[in-house]
Amino acid sequence: SIYSYEFSPVVWQNILKTSRGTALFTNPATAVNCGGAPQKIAYLAESAWRSAGVRNQIDIKFFTPSPGVFACPYYCKALDKIMAEKGIQANVKTNLVEVDGENQLATFERGDGEIFTQKFDFLHVTPPMSAPNFLQDSGLTNASGFVDVDKETCQHSRYPNVFALGDCSSLPTSKTYSAVSGQAPVVVHNVQSMLRSKPSEANAAYDGYTACPILVGDSKLMMAEFNGYTMEPAPTFWPLDQRVPRWVFYFMKRFVFEQVYWHLMPIGRWFGKRTIFEPPLVRRMLNGTQGIAAAASMVPPSISSALKADIAAPVGDGSSHGAEASSGDLKPALLGVVTPHVPGDISLTGSLPAEAVAALAPRYRGWLYLNPSDHAAFHAKEIRAARCELDNVHLPGGFSGGVPTTEHAEAILEAMARLPRPQMLQCTSGNRSGAALLLWLAKSTGRSVETAALLAQDMELKFYKCTSCGPVWEWLSQQVGQTSADAIPQERTKFVVEQLFDNQGSSTFTYLLACSDTEEAVLIDPVLGMEERDLTLLTERGLKLKYIVNTHCHADHVTSGGLIKKLRPGVKTVIAKDSSAAADIHVADLDTLEFGRYSLEALATPGHTPGCMSFVLRGPGEPRAVFTGDTLLIRGCGRTDFQQGDAEQLYDSIHSRIFTLPDDTKVYPGHDYKGRNISTVKEEHQFNPRLNKGKVEFVRIMAGLNLPHPKLMDIAVPANLRCGEQD
């Protein structure tokens, strides 16, 4: 471990000696000195193994008991991407509990209590950490073993003549040297005030600033600066995006900070973001405090304790608080508030005391209350006092009794569409709030019941498995509608997207796209045998078919492109140039196909086959949709074991071309076999069990699928190479 004085000198030697096998890097369940270091060493090792030409022979895994790989959400997502690009498998909510060095076995415990072992060839351990024993035995520490001080003044909670800063303190921010640089001037001022017998002037306040320079290998470094209290980014080097690793930051770390550490900070002449210039001290407002801090100060002691608990709010576990940017030390998660990653700015909660609602409300712009207006826990006054727009729709069910109806659904959807974001949904337990959120997600994107159920499970919405919630799920299922076998209209004002399903064997989705103004239309991935359905729909809508687009040369069905072209001679067939298949138009990456006011932009996404193309819908109103064919499926992806498939290439295609689209881009897949019909980029990035892992693990999963070849493969591939014409 690099954290061990005894063993750190040999860590690099052992890295260079390792040439194959499994390498594990761990982060403990305690606070650690420099929270980024446990993954820094993983990046440096990966870079060394890549330089030595042995990277493909080493499976790298990173384990952390935290819900994300980094505490600040702003940098966490960027680090997730870096790990994915480097093929490092990130395992969150997983804690190292035992090491058997003789047999090279590491034992881990997941957040749900599951115990499992992992064989290793290289193991780097970041050990659990605490304050020194002499402090823990002194009576000065809290239950976690750190000196119990006020998070702003750094003054002890019980002994006013005691102050603490840095790693030994209970300050709920990252334990880094940069944090100390912000704490030191505060402690100096406040101690001097106490020495002058002027305790009322001991009110300088530390604001939570910290920084973690994260080496990612290749002489590049991410300069992660943030507020450890609010988890907001606090960048110094604007307009540079500090989530992007840069060589200039590495240069600063390697040559500038070394001098700072040894020659300026020990004598108190380095002040973090302000470098050598002493900052004007922020004074703690003892009277007249406004906003959330004032509201929290009115909360009874038991709730106040929760609001000010010395732990950071969870991130990266399906919750990232929608109004986290607000000031103050409020920890919504400790009050039972959950903000699912999808969509990311709508929170769910149950009943709360009036004081807690007053503390929460300034974080939100919209608030929907789902109990009756005379409910004892409806604190409308506190919500309106925070200038938060409020609406009340009584959704029956659960402990409130009654049966919800379509009218209730319509009222909820209208309110959620009208209320501004960030938005809070509140009921008694948070269950019906989750149902309301899922209703809105399903209806706003045209999801099938099966797709809605999958999303409920992935988002861990409590109502989905609730035995006391009454008929809420049955009601929601009725509102969402039928399965994906039906045509699902998505938009009828400017453009049309119709999703059609082949239920005769291939489970293929065919898409009809059209511009309502010009009535020009496109068919994507039509299936031979379903052409009558497709052409009838075109005729009924009065649409003029312009293009037939195939996302790739299919192996599980024959395209009807050639037959439709004969029936509609003006139609042009389209496929990727790299597919080697016949068509009127061969497209390359970023080519566009225009139909009326809209167009399809081709994205080369090889991997399932060399000629796979995804198509992004462009046009007025930013429709934000991508048609992924077999490249990206709902919680899955296309296979890579035939037609020159390449798992590594597929992984790169999805992560670099599709997952970089806006999070709310709708994903329309080429197939589904479980009744699901639509997803989003954010959902697949977050929840796709194959693709939310590192590249090495993905390749291993794909190699182990052992699927039978499609039944029609020997017929379909030769025919599709000739645009569907069969011998």
C-alpha cells in the first residue's frame, strides 16, 4: 500500500513485476487522507502496464464502499468515464473485509450484505483510517473518532478553548492539504480572538473548500476542486473545464505544488485558491442568518443533528440531490429524501416536520403534494414562504385509502409539466411519489408497461415492491398502456415517430419517421413479411416514403427494402458503406439523410458488425432521439461472436458515440424480447449491466454469452447483402 511507510517503496516494483492476471485496488469504508489517492495508483498502474505492453493481459478492478467513485458528483461522472475508457471495472458499495495473502484471495462485502471472494495477482489496499488512539482516548472525539468541532469555526463543540483542523478533525470535507489551507487562517483568527479574551470575535468561518489533484496516468491530471460541504464544484482555472485531465495540471502538481508543500504551507504562507495572498475571512453570521441555514437552526435538536451530521450526502447510488447546489449544510438523504438519477432534478419524500420542510423548500422551485390538503403533514405555509411553487393533487392509495383513477393521472401529469424544476414530490411514505414520477417518465416517453417496470426496479422505487400501497401499480399499469407490440405515437405536431414490432419471430422494431409539414417519411429496419402493414400505415397517414434505412446487414431477418423499392419505385435504400451490402445510397460517419424539415445523422458504431450505423434524429424542436439498431439494446447490446464482431470496438462505439449524446436522448433499439420498447442515454449509461462496467469486464461478458446463431442467418445475410433479394 502507498499509505504504508513500510511498504510504499515496493509498490512500484510490484507493479512493474506484474504482467498478467487480476489486479485489485480498494478504498475503505472510513475517511481517508486524500480521497483520490486510492484510484490514482490504479491509473498509474494501468498506464505502466499499457506502456509495458501487458495491459490486455491484466484485468483491473476498483472497489469502494461508497455509492460512487468520487464524492463530488461534478467530477464523479468524468471519473466514471475515465475508468470506463481505461477498462477499469468500478465496483461501488463494495467493501474489502479480509485478505488471505497466502492464497491470494480478497473477501468483500456488498452493501446488501452479500459476501464474496475475489482471486488476485496484484492487490493494492487503502487501509481503514481514523484519528490517532491518543485522541480517541482523550474525550475530545465524536463517535467516529475525530475531534468534534464546528464545521465553520473549527471550535470544539464542548470545549471552547480547543480547536482542530485537518485530518484529525470531524470537519465533513475531504481530508486534503488544500482543505487545511482554507482551514488554517480561520483557526488562526479564532484562536487569536480567544487569546485576546474576545470570544465574540471568534467567528471566522471555513467554507468547505477542498481540492484533490487526481493523476490519471500519461502525465495528465484532473484538478478536482470543490466545496466538501455542498459538493459543488469550485474551479480556480476558469474557463478550463477541470473535469478534463490536462498536462498543465500535471506540471503544477509535479513541480509547483512540491515547492508549496515543503516551503510555503508549513509556515502558513499558502492559502489554497488565493495562493500566497491571505484571504479576507468569511465571518460567521451569528444573527440574521438567511436561507437554509436559518431554517435549519429552527429545527428541533434531533432533526438538527441529522441535518448537520458529519457525513457527506450520498452520490452515485441512484441519488444525486436535484437542488444540491444550494448553500447550507442540509443533508436531504438523512431525512429520507431521494433524488433518482433519472431525470435527476425530481426528488421524492414522505411526511416531514414543518421545520424540515422549511429547511428543504429553498432547494426546490416546484413542490407537488399528493395527500389531501387537510393532511397534518401538509406544510404549505413553509413551502410558499420559500417562494417554491406549490400544487396539491390527492393520489389515493396506500394508507390514505381509495382507488386512483385516470383523472388523478391526468392531474398529476399536468401539475408535473407545469411546476418548475428542481421539483419535489411528497406523500406519506414516498411510495406514491415514486409512482407519480414513474407515471410521468413513462407517459412522457411512450414507455410500455414492461419498460416502466424495468425502470422502477433499476431506480429502486419502493412502491414497486410495496405490499401496503394498495392498487397503485395496477393503476399505473393501466395508465401506461399496452406493450410495445402496438404502434406508439411519440409526437404528432411537427414530426412522427411510430414504433412497429415484428411479433412473427425476429422481435425486430421497425420505425416510421415523418415530417408532418412535408409528409416525407423514412422507414428504418423494415422486415420482409411486414411490408403490407408498413405500406398501409404510410397510405393511411398520407405519407410519401423517401428512404428505407437499414442500420446494418441483419442476420435474424430479411429486409423488405428491395421489395418495397419495387412497389414504390421512387424510394431509395440506404445502408453503411462498410456493410458491403447493396443499396442506392451508402452512408459514412456523419452523413445526413433529409426528409422535410428533419434529418437523420449517421453515427458509425461498429462492433456488432463492421458496418453498424446508429442514426440521430435532427431538426426543429431538438427531438433528441437515436435509432441504435443492434448496437445498443435496452439493458443489453448486440452480440459480437459472428459477422466480424468485435467486443472492444462495440464498447468503444457505444461509450464514445452514443453515451456522449445528451442524457435525455431517447434510445430506440432494433430489438427487444421482453416487451420493452424505449430507453434513454442516461438510463443505459447508468443501468445497462453490460456497459456500466469497464471494457475488460465487458469483453469477458460478451465472450461468455454462448448464444445460438440466429435461425435465419444462412438465409438472411446473403439476402441482405443484396438488399433483401433472395435466391
